[in-house]
Amino acid sequence: MRWTAERMDQLERAVREGLRVALSRRGSEFIVVAKRITSVAQRDALVGRVPMTNEDRTFILDELDGFSILDA
């Protein structure tokens, strides 16, 4: 997935507003509540809370195949 400024803005808005985000990575889809954008080993990452387990998961952005904002 190519990370344009517009796509990063969408992700940052999701973090600011605590929106749900659907992330796809290697054929799997994850639904998380966006918590923060951070760095992991000098790579941008999204930290999201999985609503069913209430655990935080970290997703490296350049490993994602795609994402969509579920709340508008």
C-alpha cells in the first residue's frame, strides 16, 4: 500500500477521534479502535485497541495491504 499524505491524514484523524479502523495485512482483517501513531524500529506504526479482547496491537504501516475508516 502506498502511504500518501491524504491517507496519513485519514489515519491521524481516526486516532484523534478514536474511530474504528479496518486493517488488512497478509490476507487477514483486523478491526481496531485507533489509539496512536508511533515508531517501531524507525518505521511508522498504528497502535489500535481490539474491542473484543481489549488489548492493544501494533501494526507497522508499510506491512499493511490496506485500511478503511469504519466510523465517519
